[in-house]
Amino acid sequence: MTRWQGRGLAAVFGLAAALGQAPLGAWYLALPALAALITLVSRGARREGIWRAWFGGAGYFMAALNWIVQPFMVDVARDGWMAPFALPMMGFGLALFWAAAALPAARNRALGFAVCLGAAELARGYVLTGFPWALIGHIWIDTPVAQLAAWVGPSGLTLLTLLLAYGLTRGPWAAASGLMLAAAWGAGLWVLAQPMPAARAITLRLVQPDAAQQAKWDPDLAQQFFDRLLAYTRVRPAPDLVIWPETALPYSLDRHPEIAGMIAEAAGGAPVAVGLQRIKGERAWNSMVVLGADGSRLATYDKFHLVPFGEYIPFGDALFAWANISAFASQAGNGYSAGPGPQLLDLGPLGLVQPLICYEAVFPQDLRGVGRADWLLQITNDAWFGTWTGPFQHAAQARLRAIEQGLPLVRVANTGVTAVFDARGRITASLPFGTAAFLDAALPAALPITPYARFGEIPVLVLLAGLAALTFGRRKIVQA
């Protein structure tokens, strides 16, 4: 096999592994593909193994993140020229984590590559603000195996996946991998069969306006979208809380304070959580404001984990002055300012809610350290992600947050996946994809705090350290 044949084959195996991500969820294809990639990387010479890991990662990320070109097509005249570069740059850039994981595989150590790849995927969620999208462990989200995330989180699922794949590379160990998977599947089924606590008598109204991204900020259509939001809010009987998605309000509440009264009147006494752009002077925030029955602001949350090059650009003011380059999402100024950090909002009889705006639901670490919420609320605008893979991957990751925390999650999208998930990640109510509609749904009950919510990544880090010591700390190492 020539060098380029090996690298091309690695890219094919990476692409096949990406089929395990939503919306396909083909874990049964992803697992053997990962096993094949581990074998290919571990059998190469040191330098060639690193190249194969890099190309395997590039194939994986370019397939899984194919939606990344969509934001550049919203305004083709301005941003379309960047689309051909975005996907390969993203794919090969993220694949550097996989290449780094291949360094210890220089001596044909398949187990070493599997363990280090688990560590690299964990690091990917933290380095340079993190990007834990399409983690290897996400292939289990639509299966009972995902329930293990309540103990070990997504990094634990990733490590489990890679150990299963490694077992498939070792003939005598293939049966052991099958038994391990069966045990994980059975444990998940047992968890899902357990009774849930009684739900509180709270009705939420999820409003999905379905505004296309190209039209969302069109001044001629703004009133149409606003009227649609008000019409859905006005339907009686009124719920206990009305929820509008991310940046749903096409006008500035700061510059037109009378709008708050219009929203409150439409809600008929119910509070309304409104996704909007909050503007003060020359600064803007991607925010959620909860309006009371009289239009007053009961609570405000500003998004703090912003999308790099989407909601803010490093050295953005200089780039804007030099080349007129600005963040895609922001309609005010040259990007958003970051909020102070994770928060709990006390909504009185509705309980303590932890808000997440769009991208923030991708980060499990952002849900720790602020106390225990009663439920999670994600508002999002998934029109940026197209209609094929992006919205479904985004929703799947949010679903995993519910399992990890043992908390119900309410997800309200401008267009995309609008749904209610119980504390075990099951959909209890949802709206059809890509339609303008609203949904009145009950808020599911919370479960006791999970081990992952309490300890975070510590158990996985301990396990990774133990496996690394076992793999690299002995002279006689199992050969691939």
C-alpha cells in the first residue's frame, strides 16, 4: 500500500465513522469503521501513522460537519467566496487532535492510539474555547447506551466507543467487545424502564416562527414575523410561560420599549421569555429577556459562550476597519459582547431555570458550577445550520445535556427541532420540522443530581490516566 493509498483509505474510514452522527445515527457502521482506522493507524510507521490519523480525522469531520458551509450561503454575495475553504479548513484543522493522538502509536500500539484519541476528543471540548461538536461518543445518543452519560458524560461515551472499537481489532477480544456493548445497552434499557417522578403542573408554550435566515432581518418582513409571534402568543387559554426562540424579536426592545407592552398584552398575563438582541450604546448582546404581565423585565440572560467567527471575531474591530469582515450572526455592531457566564434564573412558581442560547448547549461543562436548576431552557436559531444534518446534530447534543444532568430540557428553535425532552432524554412533545406553529406542552419532572453533574470529567480523567499507565508504563505492550 502506498502512502497516499493508506491516507485515502483512512479518510474513507473516517467518513464512515461520521455516519454514526445524527441524523443517521448508524453506530453499527461507525464502530467497525473506527476499528479499521485504529488498525490502519497503528500498523503504519511512526510518521505515516500520524498522517493516516490526520486524514482519517479530516474525513470524519468533513463528513460530520458538512453543514458548516450553510452560513456562508445566507448572504452569497458577501460570504459565498469563503464556502469552498470552510469545510476543508475545519476538517483538517480539527483533525490535528487526531493526528496528535497518533504520536504514542508509533510502536504499533493500537490501544495507545484508542486511549489517546479519547483524551484528544476530551481536550477538543476545551482548547481555544472548545468545540465538542460531533464527539465520537455522540453515535450513541439515539440508543439506550446514551444513559451512561449520566455517570461518565460524553467523554466517557467516547472512551467506551474507542475501547469497543479496539476490541474489534483484536480477534479474541471481539466477543468481549460485543459483551461490553450488550451490557451497556442492557443497563440503558434498565434505566429507561425506571419510573419517573410526578411532573409539576406547568404548561409551556413553545413558539416556532420559522423565519428563513435570508428573510429574518429583512425590514419589509419584520412586521410579518412579529405579528406571527404575537398571534401564537395570543391563543387562549394562556400557558404558564410563553417562550420565543433566539433573536426572535426583529426590533430592538431597548430602542422601542413600547413593544414590551404589546408582547405582555398578547400573553394575557403569562410571562414571556423572548430571544432578542440587547443593545446598549455601541455594544450588543445575544440575550433572553423574561417579560412579566405588565411588560417589565423579570430576568435577563446574556449569552457568554459565543461562536468564534460567527458571533464575534478575534480582533474584530481591526478586521472590520481593514477588510469589512464582521460576524455573521450579529445585526448590531461588529459582533456580540459576551455575558458574565452561566446563570440560574428564578422564575418563581416556574422554578429555577438554566438558560442556554444556541451554541451553549454544545458544552456540558457550562452546565456545572452555578447550582442545581429545576429545568434547562435552550433557545436557538438553527436556520444557520441548513435542513440536512446541522439542526439534528445540534438537537441531539442538547438532548444529551438532559441525560447528563438528569433534568428536563425545553428546546425552542426559530426553525429546526423544537421539542421537550424529559430528564432521560426522551422526547415528550415536539413540533414538525420547518413549520410555523406553536406547541403547548407539560414540563417534565427532574431527577436527583447525577454523578456526572456532581463530578464532571474527573472519573473519565482518572480512567484515562489508568489506561495510559497500563498501556505505556510497561515494556511489554500488547501489539496491534
